[in-house]
Amino acid sequence: MTRRAAILVSGTGRHLEHLGTLATRGELDLEVGLCLSNKAGVLALERAEALAIPQLVLDPERQLNAAGFSHAAFTAIEDAGCDLVILAGFLRMLVVPPRWTGRVLNIHPSLLPAFGGKGYWGHHVHEAVLERGCQVTGCTVHVVDNEYDHGPILLQRTCPVEPNDTADTLAARVFDVERDAYPDAIRAYLQAEGA
Ligand code: GRF
């Protein structure tokens, strides 16, 4: 049975667009039932619109605390009939309610547990990798628990760090790896779940 997923975003929505496109083409056995953003006016929402994915902007003024935001988010996700959550460039702390344990996935642009946790997002991750002199980096798809970048690892892919890399060139190389890693990990997850 096709699972219905909510994709949570905060920014550009490259993963949202790619996963949504694969789902539309039948190359990923998912229906995207909701794009939930904690920011208004972001490119991810335009990309969701273009794919006819229903959108919701939740608490853009940050008036809710993490628990309040999460409660509202999971209520909206359940109201949209979704039973899987995919974080894709989502930058707010989410408190996963017990009934959702094991059903929230994330992709992080490093080889966790290295360069993960609070403060490690976007270019900060790649700058830290360069500063440390790593020769290899990559991405990690994991199940989300209630600690940043911490839950069980589903899949990792690597790529080299080149001598003249900047945070931008490295981010682009890692994202190239992420593009296939996320759908591959989701397919394996769905298969393991017997979905
Ligand atoms: C990726 O680097 C991913 O690892 C991180 O957010 C970035 C993607 O954001 N979680 P987006 O899909 O372009 O919004």
C-alpha cells in the first residue's frame, strides 16, 4: 500500500522537489500529502505548489516552543492523513510523540555522528569538515529521535573532500550524493516496513 508522507522544509526544497517528482513518476512508492514549512515565502513552498502538494506554513513568527510547535505539526500531519514524515532541510527542533517513533526520517550532510548536533546545519557542517582536514565526507539518512541528528542510521554515502574545496563546492558535491541517497534509503525503509 502506498504510504502518504508529509515533507517538512525550511528553505529551498531541493529534496522536496526531487522526492515529489519521483513519487509523481511512480519511481518512489509514496504519495506526498503535505509540505509543512516553518518559514513563509520560501522556495520550497513554490516547488510544492508546482507539484500540486498541499502546503502549510506553521508558526513562522516562532511564537510556539518546541513542544507546542511539534504538537501542532503532528496534528496537521495526521489531519492530512499522513503516516510518514520526511525532514528535508527542516531546521526546527521536533519533539517526536511516542506514537510516531520510527516514522520520522531525516538526511544530514555529514557522516554522523561526526559533525552533527545543535549548530551543525548547512554550510556550518561543511566548514567544520574542511577545518578539521577530513579527506572524506558524505551524508547520513537516519530515523529521527528526540536528539538532534541522533537516531538509528539507515544509510550513509561518502564522497571525497578535494584539496581546493570551499564550503560551497563541498556542499554541492555532498548534495549530489544526497539526491540518490535519500530516495534509496526511503525505498529500503519502505521495503523493510513491508509497506
Ligand atoms: C541538505 O544538505 C540536507 O542534508 C539538509 O538540508 C539540505 C537540503 O535542503 N538536511 P533543501 O532540500 O535544499 O531545502
